Amino acid sequence: MAFTFQINNDVEFNHNQAFLKKAQQLTPTIQHTKVTPVALVETVKDDHKLNSTGIKKIDAVENLPKHLMKRDDHVTLDFGNHYVGYFKINIQHVGSPQDAPLTLKLKFAEVPAELVYDSADYDGWLSKSWIQEEVIHIDHLPVELKLPRRYAFRYVDLKVIDTSPKWSASFDKAEVTAVSSVTTAQLPKLSDPELQSIYNVSVKTLQDCMQTVFEDGPKRDQRLWLGDLRLQALANYATFHNDDLVKRCLYLFAGMTAKDGRIPANVFTNGEPQPDDTFLLDYGLFFTSTLNDYVVETNDISTLRELYPVAKKQILVALHSIKDGHYQFYDNYPVFVDWSNDFDKTTAGQAILIYTFKQFVSLAQRLNETEDIQKISAVIKQLSESAIHDLFDSQQQLFVSGPDKEVNIASQVWMVLAQVVTGSQAATVMQTAKQKLFPITGIATPYMYHHITEAFFCAGLKDDGIELLKNYWVKMIKLGADTYWEAFEPEDPDYSPYGSPIVSSYCHAWGCTPAYLIKKYLVN
């Protein structure tokens, strides 16, 4: 169950310098906040936490300099919450003169489970270079050690690999300069304490992912993905209102399309912006969604006029995936829908086409593009009618997908979100889906759980939406989450798509949406 790497070395890209210049001009000022640790801790066995690993305080942080460390000694700093930033610490030697270098290993961890794993044992399919560890030789003490690399973490483990029998290392004044493009949002006061905690952790997740772009994960990848951007932008409108950051990201994608007009699924922004050679049909279409949501929020018609042709091109490209009124799945331009490849995605893909085509028509209406409105409205009608006629099983009251007429949760959710079924019929679909397809299995991302939750709300099933919010996001909090995770499978809480938590992202963009869901559907 994993996303598959694409390698498309033959793809050529456009570079619209005017768009990229606008994106550069919209680069935010990064806010810097000094944060010090709150305690010295150690890991303990705790069956109620992720990977049965918890944390116990062993000393006050003020006593850090008293922990004189020699070969194989270590101490773990707890900063009290998740942060993204730059670490520094003062180190001196105690005892005889320094007659050998200090060799120091630093391990940065978002969750306690990372601290107990040995990086040497990692053999996953993602690069081990993402592991947040450093081994440093320091020839001359005392020193203020400033690490140049940015880390995402709550815990820092300091391990002395060796000193000399004649002296010990002493540490003091640990500090992280936390970075984000936003400061803390004004949080609403909710009467339900569980919803309040869900909301607060959601906001922290979003804040730590809001850097010079909306990063998908500050620990790993550290890039701009379109599927994540769509959700982050919605959460941003409900919290920080940093609309210029959304605008910057839209111009980055619009400025680096493939020669055939397709938008890449993600772009790299450290250094000169660079498009990735990964293409996903639904992510490309979500450019239209993100642009529409941005215009609804800001009424920025001038940006719409500039970016409308890019959005239109994604629609025109998507038309090639329609045959006889149905979406056809193509391996060279697949729909993502979710990480899992264990379910048929054609019906969900058709619903996503309808969903995004409707948003394109909304954009076209703002610009009075009559021809586009008529053309795409006709396609929406055709796709919607074929969905009801050919994909909806009236006996089951559920949508089926693929040649085997598979019933899966994604098909129901996206047909509701696309408003192919509405009102009482949408409620029936979601109630039936809950009865027949819950508890959900094989879905491990907050990305898909977001869409399931929103489908309940859209179908008027408020209590079911709240129940799923609590059953999914609260479980992460109870397992120790300060920010929401890239992957979480409730039926297997210790699940990692990479076989080890040491490279999993525990602050991930697509987990941040409860702030949006709560604000839109539950806060009056």
C-alpha cells in the first residue's frame, strides 16, 4: 500500500518567467521564535502510545550542565511541542585538558518512537538520507554548536560516542529557532473539549507546514504538492488567512507546466524552483479547485484572469481521459485518490472530474466565458448521467467501480462531494456506506479520511462527521501526536508505509484539515 514513484525523464517543461517572478515577489517573511527545552526525559514502554513508546521526565532542564557525559552516555531534551527550525547548544569539557575530539551524535525526533529505532536497521524504500541524525567531531571546546540544517522535531537526543578517559562533555543553553511564515492563530473556543484539541493540533500542523510555501511535510519531502496545497489552503482560510502564500503557490505551479500543458503534481522550491516529473490527473485538476477556492475567498479577479488559461488546460487534458461518458484510468496519467492501490479508482476518478469541472465552470462564469461554460457543462451532464445510470447500484444504494463492480468507500465519498447525489439520496449513500464499509480498512492517510469526513457533513450527517473526526484524529492525539501524521491506520496504529517510524512524517500537510471542517460545518 504505497504511492509509486514516477520517472519521466523525457518530459520538457515551460518556464513562464512572468509567473515565476510574481511567485518570487510573494515569498513570505519567515517568522523566527526562540524556544528552549522544558525537561530532560527518557523513553519508557507505554502500550497506550505509538509503537508502545512513551516519555518520562527524569530531570529539570536547568540541570543539563550537571549531566557530565563520557563514551555512550546520552541525554534527551524535550521541547514540549513540535517545532520546525534550527538547533544550537553550548558544549564545554570538564576535567583535564581536551586531549581528543568530542564525537557527538544528535538525533531529532518528532515522536518518541523514533528515538528507540536504530537508523542502521532501516531498509525501507525511501532514502535513508531523510533520517534526522548527525554525527559531528568537535576538536576544540568550549563551542556554541549551531547546526545549519533545518529539522522538524520535539525531542533531541544527545549521545556522546566518545571523548577521552580524562574529561567529560557538558551541555547547556539548548535552543531551537523555530520558523514559520505565520504566528499562532486566534483559536475559537469550542464547547466540546475533544473537538477543541482536534482543532488546536490541526492549527499547529498547518503552522509548521507553512514555510516559504505550503510544504507537505517539514521533516521529509519539504516540497509543494498540489493535493496537499488544496487542503492546506482551505485550512488557511479558516485560520491564518495568509492568502498571499496560496497565491504564490498557484503561480509556482502555473509557471512550470509541461510542454503539453499538464501541471506537475509537485514542485521543489529550495533554491531555484524546479518541477518534479510526477503527474497525477486529479492533482492537476485540483489546480482548478485551489484557484476557485482562492477566488471565492479573495475575489482576486486579476489573478483569475492570468491563471484561467492554465486551469482551462488541465480541463482540456482531462477530457482525453473520457470515453463513452466515463472516465478511463491511464497508467501514464493516473488519479491518486489515496495512497492505497488496493481498490479500483475509476468511479472516484469520474467523480473528481465532475467535482473539478463544476469549479471550472464557476471560474468561467466569473469571466463570462460562455463557450467554456456551455462545453464543460455538457460534459458534466454526460458524466453525471452516466454515473447514475451505469455506476449506481440502486439495489445496494451504492456506487460500484471497475469491471468487477467493486464497492469501495472512495467511490461513495467522491460522488457525494461532487454532488452527483444530493439531499436525502446523498445521506442514504453515506449511511449505507457506513453500514457496509465501516470500520474502514486499508486506508492509511488523513487525506482520504478528510474526504470521508467532509462527505458526511455534505450529506447532512453531522453526527457521523463528528464521530469520524473523533475516531480518527483524536486517536492520533491519544497516541502522542503534537501534529497530525502522514499515515495513520486505526486498525494498525503502529503502521508505517516505510516499515519504520524513523522516516515517517509526523507533521504532514494533509492532516491539518479538521480546522477547516470544524470552522465550516460546526462553528456558527
